Amino acid sequence: MPSTELSKRSLTELSGMLRARTISSLELVDACIARIEGVNPALNAVVATRFEAAREEARAADEALARGADVPVLHGVPCTVKDFLAVTGLPQTAGLVARKNAIAKTDAVLVQRLRKAGAIILGTTNIPEGGLYLETSNKLFGRTNNPWDLGRTPGGSSGGEGSIIAAGGAPFGIGSDVGGSVRIPAAFCGTVGHKASGGMLPNTGGFPNPPAALSPYLCHGPLVRRVGDVMPLLRVLAGRCADDPGTRDFELGDPEAVDVKGMVVYAIEESGRMPVSEVMKRSVRNAARALADRGAEVREAKLPSLKRGFEIWGAMMQEAAAGERYEKILADGTGKEEIDPYGELAKWALGRSNHTFPALAVCAIGRVLERFTSQAARLAEEGRALAAELDAMLGDRGVLLYPPYTRTAPRHGEPMLRPLDVGHTAVFNPLRVPITVVPVGFDAKGLPASVQVIANVGRDHVSIAAARVIEEAFGGWALANPIYDPVRRTG
């Protein structure tokens, strides 16, 4: 089968083809490597590779299939992971210059679970410095580009994953999300992305690793080609980890068993704070219509607290961090306990800092917010009230449709001018709800448009089921061809 055809198949399809031995694992791994080598010079998405080791593992996988061995669910399937999770033998840098020689000696727990399920790790992907921003750029590896338009950002902090999955470099990847870091890249790049329920997937072996109280807010999740690929991966990755006290076991439901007929769907097109583009509002309407066509009951919703989404997220994060500062993350590998953000900003202005402006700005803003404890306490309380309101509204089988951002992928640098836009995703992290981002066509510039499908805590299968209906209505993911095909799709 031509390698370009393999780049278009879903994880579920490829796994079935491997088991039927219509393709070999080596053939699939080689196709992914060829694709990465073809597109990565333009994207700068993959920053460390283990291609020869992956080929050896693929040969072993093929031998096991030839023997008729009983193989696990991801047997022989290649993937990438964000440069946040430790992969034995590869640098675990988190985009920090001081960590460029930090070679992982063991696998992160999620990587261990992937390997146990038979997956083959191809390499790791780029992130913003320390994972602290929604654009993927750092002083160590440089900037990652969006495969639909190289002049635009793929988002972040899992921007390398969003970029390479959209361009067909691997059937799936694993990202992490503390404020939208899976969902924004999925939306900007046109892939499916799923932020799992808080506490479902462990952070053990990741860097930066959050304090225990923050752990349920930092939610890992897959970026994939098709919605049907999400739950098989959650079944591999989910489960309590003794080394991560923020995790617990969840009973994973079956998306196929969810009857959309009679499902209550709430639709909110904008928060009322930052202007939302017409294409993003239309994406919410179109998604609601697709669900209504399948028998769902669509209702308008009013959640006034979403207008303060960014502030609520910041206050609840600050509360859970209990004095831990971002400066500690940026100091790792320097021998210091913390960096001085103001001093580093002065050095940055002179071109002498190893840190990026967005990461330093996040640190500086964090210090300012420390002075407003009473306001933060009120916002955190409002966040808890919002969580209770959302819980009552969604119940066991309701979903909320909401834009993942105010517009389709912006040009590099533009998000710095509109920092409150991230509130569309960030507010939901401390609420711990599962969210599936699914494409809903393209804008007039050929850029993907998407919608967030939000369900209640532990009801990941409900958001996945609704997202699958939306995907069926609008076609879902399409292969981005930044090198081979400069033509942009429109719609």
C-alpha cells in the first residue's frame, strides 16, 4: 500500500490491518518516518527521534504476528509523544535550554502503558518553553508551524503533536493539557483532541510535574485522526497511579452504547468577553444541528461565569499551586531554585536571555497576581460554583458545545495581543470535565474550524459519542500537506 495512503488511515483501521497482516508494522513505521522526514523541515514539530530503534521494534512486532502470538491492542502501531513525557534514551527538555542534555533514564508511566499495549514510540515533539504558553516556540528548538499555513501557529503547548498528527506523521500522539494544551492544537491543526477527565491519566514521569493538588487540572490526552480512536487509547492509558495522588480509577463507558436520541445538548457561541469570529460561532451552530438531526434536544444555555473564564482558571490554579511558582520550572537545570523573571526580562530585551518572552511574562504576571489574594479567593469560589452548575446541567448524558478559541489558527505572535482568548479552554481544567475537540469544516482561508464537546466528569464516552456524530456530519480530519500539496481546502 502506498505510504501516502497509510498517512490517511485511522489508528483503528491501521491496527486492524496489522492484525490481518495486510500491512506490516515495519511498512507502517517506515511510512511514518518517511512522512516525518518529508514534512518536518517545514513544520519543526518533531524534535527528537528513535527511528532505528522503532524499526527494530517493528520487526519484532511482525515476527510476533507471524508466529500467531496473542498481541495487545496497539501492537506494532507507531506514535509520537510530547516533549513533556520521559522516553528512555531521549532528551526530556520541555523546551528549556538548560535541560538540553537531560536524557530520560526511564519511561513516564503513560509511555510505559503505551509500550505495554504494543505501541512503538517514534520520537518526541516540540512544546513552548516549560509548556507555559499557547504558541509552540522555545530557544532550544525554535518555532513549530501549522501545516495548513506555515505562517500560523499550531497552538500549544502540545503544538508539535497537533502539527505532526495533522500532517500524517503518526496515527496518534499524546499531549498534556493544563489550560487548553491538547484542545487548542487540535483546533488550530484540524485533528481530534481529547482532554480526559481530571485525574484519569497520571502525570508521573512528566516534566514539569505539578504539585499534588494541581495534578487533576493537568490532564493528558490523545491527538488522533478520528474520534473512534480516542476511547481505545483511553482504555490503555487510564488508571490510578500510586505515584500520582491526583489520579483515580474511572469506569470507562462505551461511546457506541450512547444513544444520541434524547441527549440534551447545550450550545454557547461566545462568552460575552472577547469577540468570537462568525466561523467559530457557526461551528457551534452546525455541530448542534448535526446532533439535533440525530434526535438530540438542543437548548440554549447561559453560564455568565464563562465571561471570567481566564481569571477563574488563574485563581484556581494559583490556589492549588499553594505557593509553587512557574519560575521554578524555568530554573530547572540551572542550579537555581527560581529564576528572577524581571531580571530575565531585562536580559531578554538585550538579547541575552535563554528564555522566551511569553514564559517570562507568565512568571511576571503570576507574581503580580500573588498580591490580589482576596480577589483570587472570590474567583476560585466562583469557579467551584460554576463546576456545580455545570454538573447539574450536564447530568449523565448531556453535552455543552463551546468554541475552543475565538477564531481559527492565528498568525505567529498574534495570541500575545489577545491573552484572554485562552479562557475558552482554560476555565474547564479546574472543573475536571472531559472535552473532545472535533473538526467542523474549514474557513474561507482553508483553516480548520472546530468545536469543544464537553461532558460531565467521568463521562468521557458521552463527549466522544457526540463528537463522533459531528465528525460523521462534517467529514472530520483531513490530511494537511504542507510540502506535497499547497492547495488549501475551503468550506
